[in-house]
Amino acid sequence: MSQPGQDEAAHAEVRHQIALTVNGIERRAEVPARRLLSDCLRHDLGLTGTHVGCEHGVCGACTVLVDGVPMRSCLLLAVSMDGEQITTVEGLAGPDGELSPVQQGFVECHGLQCGFCTPGFLTTITAGLAENPDPTPEQARELIGGNLCRCTGYQNIVAAVLRAAEITRQQHGDRSSQS
Amino acid sequence: MKPPAFDYSRPESLDEASGLLAEYGPDAKVLAGGQSLLPLLSMRLIAPARLVDINRLAELAYIRSGPDAVRVGALARHTAVLRDSGAREHQPLLAEALAVIAHPTIRNRGTSVGSLVHADPAAELPAVLCLLGGSVTVASAAGQRTVPAGEFFTGPLESAVQPGELAIEAAFPALPARAGAAFVEVSRRHGDYAVCGVAVLVQLDADLRISAARAGYLSVSSTPLVVDLTEAIGGRPFDADLSAAAALARQSVDPEPDIHASADYRRQLAGVLTGRALATAARRAADEVARAAGVAA
């Protein structure tokens, strides 16, 4: 596989200026039209937390949130995302590094082993719980149905989804009892 | 696994898109959701000279439902159609079929009209459109034309959309009175392409007897196959033994074998799934009759 940059030079491809808001920060890049969003994030913006597995939309490792909605970044062209709000796994933790409820759930439930698929799970589950804060085990399975993990056997990931929902509810409970 | 180089245009209006497609003709490929196009590009199975990205044509993101049809614009994502209450009310078959298209993450970006134009023989929506006798409206610099579903799918991965044209809307006819529909498919894994799938539509008469029944199949032929099952089960009560329809379904399909299933297994599935879907659709039709009678009374 050639490095990005090499073959563009050979063909003198037109490069497009794009602006993305990634994890709340406006980023600019100059990309050829064929640059996948996954490669733009990793190579142009240096955000290597988004992992690239199958590169044809099957494995889910590259899932990011576009305006809060999970999508496969390997099935999006960076140029087409100009002006969009993107959240990657790097944007999930708090500003002081505090783990998000989903990340904390994965830690507590041993929801990862090698960790390659984890960024895609974390983004997918973060959006899923925002929509359905109290999933049943069945719904938790449905939620992660489009993401492949070859280590865990999924049991601990399902447990992590349920634990993350629990942590989120506790945090909301704490906040409302303080107010 | 990187796309080949291509030129790129992102029109801001339908007129601009039509102009670009007229200018570049067969060299241009339309990018909507891209959930099928991007893998084809990345695997280098196709190499269009130019992509015309219609994702800024917000005017085509509509879903309009009425007693005649559910009309879906070219930029309506599967998820939006799936969640649309009007679409669900007027043609519930749509939501049932959409729910088994790939995974939610794919449905969040993929478009329903794009799925029709892609014309994959294993896709759900082409079979639904053909079963319902819907249509697709295509626009070009020369004007618009509406293509009936039966003429829209011309071969595997081939539709009637010509160079210079853009499919702008699909019309899924609404569920008629005293009717029920159902969608059933079997895939190797949840979210995979179906080994065989069927959408059925059953209409009852005033005595809850089947007046018409037909089925649309996916993954058993190169284009969606619609079979009229009325001759096998017409006149029977909605809750009667409908196995004659399953036998007719098995006779009517002529599937190809591939690595996922033999032809015989696909034929067997066509029969079994037809029976299941018919039973569900007939019961829904009877429920609908009861509901309508309740409203009238």
C-alpha cells in the first residue's frame, strides 16, 4: 500500500481545502478528493486513535461520530465532510483525561483485550447510549451488532455497555441531587 | 484498499447537479450515501473519472407520505425513512425492510434511493419497490421522467438511470385498504446480505378471504422477482392453510448457487419464507380490517 502523498504527486491530483471541527477544535487540511475520512484523521490530522481494519465498511473499527451520529469513516470522503462536526475516540474523555462512562465501563468489565476494535466500539456505544440510556442486554447486543471484535467474544463488551449506562445514570442522579 | 484518483464536484442545487451530469455524461458517477460506492472504489472495482457529490442537495432529503404513496427524496438516509412516522403509517413494509439493511451505522449514511439505483439483487428495497409497483423519478438537464419499478431494474447492479441522469425520488405506493404486508429474510449473520428474502402483500375481501396476494423476492434472481400467489390461495380465509403458496413460490424461483447457499437451499428458503411472511401479512390485514371497522363503529 503506498503512502498517502506519493501517488498524488505522480498524478498531480487536485487538492481540496477542507475545514472540519474535530472533537470541538477546528482543523484544516488539504486533501485529494479520494482521501478517506479515516486516512484524513490519521495521516493529515495525526489522530491515530481511529483504527482502520477492513477499509470497506465491514468491521466497524473506524467508526466516528458525524454530528453525533455514528458512521464508518472508511466509507466517507474527507472532502465530502467539509464543515462537519466529527467526534473521534480522542474526544470521548473529559478535558482532564477523566474517562467517559463508556470508557470506564470497558475498564471495569474487561471489555477489551488487544484493543484494536475498541475505538469503534466506544464511539458507537457513546452515540447509542445517548439515544437509548437504558438498554436491555438484547438492545446492547443489537447496538454493537455492526462492530467486529476477534478477542473478547463480546460478552464483556455487552456487560460494558450495560455498566456504562449504569454509570451515566448515576452521574446524572448525582448531578440532579446536587442541584 | 484506497480509491483510485478521480475529479470531484459538489453541486449546491439540483440544477447545478444536472448541469454537471450532462457535462460529464458517462464519466461521472453520483455520490450519495456512498455505503456501496466507497467499497467499490476502495476495492478498485470501478474507477469513475468524476464523482458528483449530491450530499449538499438538502432539497432532496425529504420524505413525504400520504394516502397514495411514500415519496422518498434522493438524499433521505435509510435511518430517516425508518424513523419517519408518516412513512410507517402509510407503508409499514418500508420500515420492516429497512430495519434489516446492514447495520445502523451504515443506515445512518446510506440513502434509500441510492440503494435502488445500486440495484443489488440481494438488496431489500428493490424487491419492496417492485412488489408494491412503485416507481423512480429521474432528472436530467432535459427534464424528468418516471420509471416504473418493473422497468427500473435492468440487471444485477444495473438500473435504468442513464448517463447524465440523477434519480431524485422513489415512490412506494401506500398500503391499500384491507391489506397487510410483511418482510422476512434469512442471512448467514445478522446484518449480512440475505441468502433469500421475501416481501409479501395480502389483500382481503369483506369476508376476510384473500382476494389478492403477491410476493417480491431478493437474492434468488438477477433482478427482483415478483410472483402473483393469488391463484394458489385466492378465496381462502386469512387464517387458512396457505402452504399452496409456498409450493408455488418454490416452483417460481430459479436461483443460482454461490458460496453462501446452493440453489436448492435458496429454493427451499423461498418456500418457507413465503409461508411465514404470508401468515404474518394475512393476520395484519385481518387486524387492519378489524381496526377500520372499530373506527367506523
